[in-house]
Amino acid sequence: MLSDIEIAQRADLRRITEVAEEKLGIGEEHLDPYGHYKAKLSLDFVRSLDGRPDGKLILVSGISPTPPGEGKTTTTVGLGDALNRIGNTAITCIREPSLGPVFGIKGGAAGGGYAQVVPMEDINLHFTGDFNAIALANNLLAALIDNHVHQGNDLGLDLRRIVWKRVMDMNDRALRDIVVGLGATTNGFPREDAFDIVVASEVMAILCLATSLEDLKERLGNIVVGYTRDERPVEARELNAHGAMAVLLRDAIKPNLVQTLENNPAFVHGGPFANIAHGCNSVMATKTALKLADYVLTEAGFGADLGAEKFVDIKCRMSGLRPSMVVLVATIRALKFHGGAELGELEREDLGALEGGLANLERHINNVRNQFGLPCVVAINRFPSDTEAEISLLEDGVAHQGARVVLTNHWAEGGAGAEELAHAVVETVETVPARFRFVYDDDESLWDKISAVATKIYGASEVVADTRVRRQIRKFQEDGYGRYPVCIAKTQYSFSTDPSLRGAPSGHVLPIREVRLSAGAEFVVAVCGDIMTMPGLPKSPASERIDLGKNGEVIGLF
């Protein structure tokens, strides 16, 4: 059996200029090529699409993630290829992978098997340099803050209240809490600092939510970097940082165009995590795709409680985007894991564990239909170990939810293995109206917004926080940020903040450990449980298996 990278390396790629022209009618003059197989769209071309009608937006989400995986990105790519196969124009819109998971434990984000976006090695590694630009812009601001303090601190920044962190796109737990400015007086003033991973940076969120260069620059200027002794917020524009930051990001904001294994167009742009950020690809890429295709497939990170909720309450709220439906991805193996089966037992038939794990799928279906108001089709990413009895139990178990279940085999067959799902999607869009709604209203308090997500989506009984956190939330409210949506950072493995609680736990509490203001991105982050915004590497990281072959080819990359 070929690995993902071996399949990708044997692909018959077409020049990206040909894909753009033949599939989307985009002339070569509107592309900024990065080699033969990837390119950025010019902003002039993006602006020229204003006034065109939009296609249909399909959100691909999934059950709560498990170690055996679900295949959400793979399904997004396979469904896009399938929609093209049955006579539609479809574009896949997904996020760029972070090097942290690539060299860590999770893996890449280019799909898998015969449902991939390519060139896979490029996409999973440096790609077009967007993440590097985001890191540089973020760290330029960090350097300007410390330089301002060193040069006299005219703004009166309180060193104890500087909140802007440095970033790097790698898992490195040793950088979670550090001290900077040690040594000679020329090195600045010593203070506590920290690193986040790039995908948790507010600059990443800003890039993915910005609608133009002007909007990008305005949002960068709104970043709150710290506070004075009397707790006045200090913004990046007061340091004259936002102009130079925008310069570093002027190419990164352009959507990246690549292709699938079946030579269909795909936008891969932006990459915030959904467990510590808002988990969606860029607004600009999604809106551009909608002007060019009948159907646009986009995925939101991790399970529907995280990615889909933030897609709805943050991305759609800010952009005006409205999905027509949701495809909810699951595997029988993952459902058995949620039902209590151990990892080594997932290949054998276990109807009891499957029945127990259905609770996780059912809650996600309920959230999609009754909280977001969207039609839902369940896509079962099929494995050879799935038995007819398990499939029958799954279909019967979901029937009372009123959601259609479709078996797919796109990992092994590409778009051909997802044609039934494609027909189900088209039929649902054409016959079942969406009644889209948010989980909470703009004018609710920040605390009430967090409580709404916790109780309605997670099944929690209440939200708890110590006096310090409650005081900070009140301060954000009083300072005029109460209108912002909330972005809850928590483990992706459970509806609760305890990753060991599988299935669909109820009655738990949501403990808020910390709150962060993202004034440029225009949301407030509630950090819950033990979630880290700078992940660590596992005992045996994936990097140990990645190498160069004798001819310089990449090997061991999935």
C-alpha cells in the first residue's frame, strides 16, 4: 500500500496556470506563480469579482477527534472532486498546515490517500511563506514593544501588563514561559514573556478575517499590546507598528491556489487552530471561491463543537457568509473509541462500543441542526474493518435524528468514492432550506456568550472562573469589547475540558483559566482547562521519520 506522500509524488500535476485558466477562467496575468504548481491570486483580480453571484457554501465538520482519526480534510477534498465529477464546478477551501503538528503528532493537513491537495510536500512544509510572514509581523511588534520600553517608554507601558507574545511555528514547550532582557543594560529591561505557536497568533486570526489590505492594516493597528499602570490599553498603532506589519503581510493576504490529485482547483490559505483560535481558512479565499464556483467546500478545524461553532459565531458573523448545509464526518472506528473501545481493539466488531459512541455523533448532529439551524448529512469515512452489522447499527442509530448517512470511500478511490455523498449534498441544498442562526446575540454580555456556548454546544451545566478572570471579563466589557464574539480555547478531544471524557458528557463545568483580548481580530479568547497555546512534542515526534532520499526527495512525510 502506498503512503500519502508516495501517492502525491506519483500524481500527474498540471501547471497551475492551466488549472486556473481551464477550470476557473483566470488568466495567467492574474496569478503570482510560486514555481509551476502553486500561485497566489492578485488582489486586483479578487476585487474584480465584486458583483458576481455567489455559489453554495458547504461546511465540512466532524465528530470530536480521536487517535484513529476521522478524515475531515480528506473528505473535504474528496467531496470537492466528486462534485466536479458529477458536473458541477467546485472549489475546495482549506487551511494551511502548521509545522508544529507536521513534525509533532497530528500530521499534515493536505488530505490523504487519493483525496489530497498537491504539491503535498510544499503545502505541508514552507508552502508560499505565509506562516513565516505572519511570524515576522508578530515578532516585529514584540521587538518594537521592548524597544519602546528601552528607549524611554513614552507611552507608559507597565512591564507587568504587556500581553503581546512572541511566536514560532513549531511545538516547543520550553518557550511557554520565559524571561527576556537579561544581561547588560543595553539588552533592555528584564520581564516575563512567552511564545505561542504561529497558528495561535492574533496576526493569523487577523489575516484570516481581513477582507482587504486596508482592513488588514486597520485591524493590525487595533491590536492591544499591553496596558499602562492605570490600565489604559495601548494599541499597536501607538507604536507605529501596523504599517510595517502590513508590508510584511501584503503577499500573505493573497489566496493560494493549488490543485487536487484530480487537477481540480483548491484554495489553501490561512491556518488558525480551532482548539486555540477560530479554526477556519481565510474569509478572502472563501469569498473569492464563491464567486468562481457552483459549490465551495470548506472545513473548520476539529469537531463541530469547536470549528463549526467558531465558523458560525466568528467567521460568518463578521463576514456575512452563510453556509447552505454541513457535512459531518465520522468513522466507525472513532465512534467505537468514543464508546469506550481501546485503540488496539478498533479493528474488531464491537456493537456495544459503537452504540455507546453514537452519543457523540448525535450531539454534533443536534448542534448543527438545532443550534446552527443547518441541514446535515453524515459522511462515514469507510474502512475495510467496518462490518455490515456495524453499518446497519449506525444507520439505524442516526435515523431518528433525521440525518442522512452516506458511506464514502474517497481515500481509496478519490472523487469516485464520494459521488453518492456529492449527490446527497446537491439534493440537500436544493430541497432542505437552511435556517441559519448564531448561538448567541451580539448584545449579550461576554460572560453570557461563553455560557451559551458551554451549555448549548458542550452540554456543560455552568461556567466557572476565579475572581481575577471574572474581573478581567468585566474590564473588557466596560472598555467596549462586549460586542465581540467569544473564542473558547479548550481540548478538542471532548465536549468537556477533560480529554479523557469520551462520548457526550453532560453536566460538567467549563473552567476558564485565562481570558485574552484580540482587539484586532475582534474577539475575546477564553482559555479553558489545561489547553496550551504553545504545544509540546510527543515522545516520538513525526520528525524522527522524516528525511531526504538519495535523490533529494522527501520521505516519511505521512
